Amino acid sequence: MKHRFNSMLVLGALAASLAAVGCQKSARQQQEEAAAAQRELDETRREVQKDLAEARREAQKEVAEAERHARETAAEARNAPAVGGANAVLAPNRGDYLRRHRDELITLDQKVDALEARAATATGKAKAELNAKVKRLREQRAALGRQLDTVGTVADATWSSFAANLDKSFDDFEAAVDRASE
């Protein structure tokens, strides 16, 4: 009986040891998975920051180009016969208009980048939905950027309607970003 009791104690201790090893392995696996997820999140953050910095540099270049174009247009208007003085006033306003919208784009790009970072850490259906939203927003953003790139080429006669359409496009994009971020 004593021998049987000792055997049961040994078996109990062995079972407890195996359970503890199993729990340690599970905890270790969880730590490794958490570390891997953190590394992935850190990498995504670095990529987002890199993309954001690139977008800022690109926006600054585009603003500088638009300002240069506005100055040239203003100089041409001063040298050309004035038609009610509209050309001289319009060119600097286009530069301001472009600068304001480029600044808005930087802010909206940051929101889309944050949404993309959320998608990178999401899983399953949520990840797929966020990625689809980001893709649609990137496409809409690209179209908006192309439209904004034509500011310097719009004829004075069509400027008002062009600016109204571009403003509506900006409002629509901003609303889409806000909806996607909810």
C-alpha cells in the first residue's frame, strides 16, 4: 500500500510537471506572438512615418512649383495689357488656394495613414474591410491630387467653376476619410 501511495505521488508530481511545462510553453508562445505583432506594428509605423514624410516633401515641392507658377503668371499679367486687372489678382489667389488644399491633403493623408496602420494590426474580416477602405481612399486621393495638379492650367474664365468642383471633391474626400475612420 505504501508503495502504491508513493507511485501515485510520483505520478501526480509528473502530471503537475507536465502541466507546468505545457503552460510555460503556451505562455512562451504568447510572448513570442506578442513580440512578433509588436515588431510588425513598429515596422508599419516606420513605413507610415516614411510615407508621410515623403508626402510632405512632395506636397512642399508642389506648393513651391505652384507658387513659382503663380509668380510667373502674375509677372506676365503685369507686363500684359490688363483686362480689368483680374489676371494680376487671380494668380496669387491660385497659389494661396493651392497651398491651402495641399495642407488639407497632408492632414487627410495622415488620417488615411492612421487607418492603414489600424488595418495592419487588425485581423480577419475587420482587416479586409479596413484594407478595402484604405484602397478606395488612396484611389480617391490620387484622383484629387491629379485634379489639384491642374490648378495652374485652368483658364481664368472657368476658374470659379473649377474651384467649386475641386472644393466639393475635397469635401467628399474628407467625409469619406471621416466615415472610414469611425
